[in-house]
Amino acid sequence: MNFEHTEDRRMLADTLNRFITEQAGIEARHAAAASAQGYSAANWSALAEIGAIGALFPEADGGFGGEGFDVAVVFEALGRGLVIEPFLGALVVGRAIAAGGSDAQKAQLAALMDGSLVTALAHDEADAHYELAHVKTQATHNEKGWLLSGRKGVVVHGEQAGLLLVSARTSGASDDEVGISLFLVPGNAAGIQKKGYARIDGGRAADLVFDQVQLGEEALLGAEGQGFALLEQATGWALLALCAESLGAMEVAKQHTLEYLQTRKQFGVPIGSFQALQHRMADLLLEVEQARSAVINAAAAMGDDRVTRERALSAAKHSIGRIGTLVAEESIQMHGGIGMTWELPLAHYAKRLVMIDHQFGDEDHHLARYIELGQA
């Protein structure tokens, strides 16, 4: 396996890192996260213009990348800058449309890639415990198309999304893989109630209620009742993206901690000269490299068969969840009390690292899933 990025990917990473450093620093992020929108529309447009969204999709869909390593490069840069713009929704919804959409549905990809269309995945429900097949939201067919009813929780950027990808059950029991259908729903459709709130790690999310939302026939994405495979494939890209984002955040937390150990003095010497802290830091450096290996393995597996791909993704998410939490805890502890202050960027990196573990399944869930896939 070639561990070196291509020249195009290195240029993209350099461009993104430079833009984020210059235009989306921590104070600007705080202001955007606290706004009613939950992100910076100006930065979102600028990032789209320099190709950050287009890099997530292959040329056949209007992008210029689309491989696992392209996604990893983009999200690692986003993790380094704690970027809160709606990239994850663009990736998941865009990938689902590209894989299962009609020509008319795929026509929306252009607006998605230029940043004019914000998208969000509305899938999580109460008592799901990260199980992808757990869907109670109902969609029934009528003379006008589809009638959608149900509740979805923690929809990131759900308030602002112009297009929602909604999972609903058209047949079967609440935990059956067969019977799940996917629908593309306008964010302003009649009957959608939104309760927005700030996320602990920055930005906004919303709980959505679909109260007899009438959709046309064209809202169905893919085949009726066969949406699980498409949903699994699309959320697989989200797993890779989150792992890469976490890796980027870990690298920054690691660097900040190293710098602190080299500059903070106690008893007249830098605290980094204390052997106990040296051992802890060495362990941390090794763990971060293990996390990078897991991301590389997952990115390389995106073109493999389902079981190989999903096992690599679950292995990476399990590792990232464990190591990300370790990096957050150790970095803050080695900083002492200052590590928990709002003014220090490290505190915000730590929150994001911990919360990534809970998106699309925590480390325990993915360990069990890895074992289950191996047995299958």
C-alpha cells in the first residue's frame, strides 16, 4: 500500500489548512457556532469554491475526487480547524443520491457541491442504540405519493437544511433491514416541526417531527423497502469522515500538549523534562499513530466488498472512539486546570473528540459490529 498522498491531495490539504487557519480561526468558529445558523455561510461558500465539497465526489457525479483518501484528506483538515460547516450532511446525502438517485434527483448534486444547497440526514430515533435498521418513522403510499409521519432526533443542521434525507418504514417490523425506504424531503415541507438547539461541541442540531408530510412519488430514493443497503453505504462514508476528522483534531491536541510541556515550567525546568510526563506523552504519540493507521486502512477499504469495507470502518471507529477519548483526557490533564477553560482551544478539541465517539455508533457498538461481521 502506498502511504503517500498524491500531489493533488497534498495541494488540497495545504489549501484547506491555509484557508482554515487564516479565515476560520477559533474565535471566528465560536461566533459562528453561537449564531442562529450554527455555522458561517461565508466560510461554507468559500470552502465550496475552493473545491472542498467537490473533492468528496467522483468525476462521474460532478466532483473531482470521491475516493476514500480524498474524503479522509478533506475531513482531517476540517478536524484540524474544528470546522462546523455542514460537510457531513453533504457527504452522506450526496453519496446516497449519487448511488441510488434518478437523473432528476442527481441534478441536485450540482447545488450541493457549490454550497447553495445545505443537506442533512434525518435517521436517528429514540431507543435505536445506534442500530441502523431501527426505524419506526412510517411512510404510507397514497394517491398523491407518500405520507410521512414520525420523529427524528439530533439532526445536525436540521434547521437550516434545504433538503433532508429521511429514513422511513414502508413495511416490516421496527428493526427489520427489509422494509426501510429513503426519501428526499424539502426542508420547508408542510408538516415538519423543528426544535433546534446548540450542540455541546459547537454548531446546531434539531429534533424533527414529521406530521403527515405529503410527498410526491419523486421523493422516494431508490427502490421501495430496499433502502438499508443504500443507507449503510452512505453512512459508511460518514464513519470514514468522522474518523479522519477525529485524527485531525487529535494531531492538533497532541501538538498543543507537546508545546505546553516544553514551555510550562515548574521548579525552574520545563515540565516536559519530568519522566512521568514523558512516558505518558510517548504513549499518546503511539496511540495517535495507531489511529492514523486505522483511518488509512478504512480509506483503502472503501472500494472493497461489503464485509471487508464495513469491518474496516467499524475497526477504525472503535479505535478512533477509544483513542480520541484518551487524547482528550490526557491532553487536558497534562495541561492542568487551564486545559478546561473556554479560552484555551484545547478544551474545544477535547469536546469534539469525545462527541465524535457518539456519532454513528460508539466504540462498544462498533466492536460488537466488527465481531458480528467477522462471524457472518
